[in-house]
Amino acid sequence: MPHWLMKSEPAELSIHDLQRLGRARWDGVRNYQARNFVRSMQAGELFFFYHSSCPEPGIAGIARILGEAYPDPTALDPHSHYFDARASAANNPWSARDVEFVEAFPAVIRLASLKACPALSELPLVQKGTRLSVMPVSAAQWQAVLALAAPAPQR
DNA sequence: GCCAACGTTGGC
DNA sequence: GCCAACGTTGGC
């Protein structure tokens, strides 16, 4: 089953917000490549929850995709930050997903740690100039991140 | 606040 | 189709 990574500004929705809420709508994706990934996700797939544009950028936990993709209502809301004047109810190019909380890591895996991990060098997140907010994560990359999240206990 | 890098827009 | 200008992302 494919895995994913999605970025969120924690001031808007953090992993701890999601933990408290249980479920939330993942909306506001306004890039076609990212949107295509959003649409290709299957119910039940897991993703890393990345905190961006904040004091401690990094992977903060894990969440799960629920149900199917549906038109992003924020594109039609004039009061939303994500309003798109070119979108209409009949023709809304943007998609949203419902997601549910799975796990919050005890500590955020900092971007610097991700960049320093050789197994993650191909992950778009750590590549120079890439701003993609939704991306696939290979099985090997997923395991590499989990290893950073849960280092072997001291003995 | 700065700025590198990218995506989008729009004139031609 | 080209490409300059502009807006956005997002780390630092």
C-alpha cells in the first residue's frame, strides 16, 4: 500500500490539533501535481504529517486517509484563504480528503535530520527547490523515517 | 524579514 | 510557443 507525506502549517492544523479532533478535512491544496496525488490516494493509506512554515519544521506524526476524494469546498468560499474565483460548484478543479489521527511522534523529526539521512535523499521534501506539498513515500523511505522516529533504546 | 526557487499568468 | 514579470512557498 502506497505511503504519502503531506505538509500542513501547524498554526492552521497541527498533528496535535488532529489528535484532539480525531478527524479533519485536508483541504487547500492548490497545485496540480499535488492535487493529482491527493486524488490518487486510496482509503486507508497512511501519510506522514509534516509541519511547515513554523519554528520546528519536520515530520510530526502519522495520519490515515479516509473515504474518497471530493471537491474542496474552500475553493468556493469567498471568505476562505483558499478561495479560487475560477472554481464553481459545477467545475471545481480542487480536491479535499478526510483524514484521521494515527500517531504523534514524541518529538518532531526535524528537517535537518531528514536531510542528513541517506535513505531519504530521493524524497522530494529534501531536494533543493522542491516545494511540493503532497508527495509519495516509498516503502524504504517510510521505514527510514520510522527508524528516525524510534531509535533503538539504549542498553 | 530575506531570498532562492518554483509555478502561473499574460503579452506577443 | 516563448519568456518576462509576478506571486507563492518555505527554510533560515
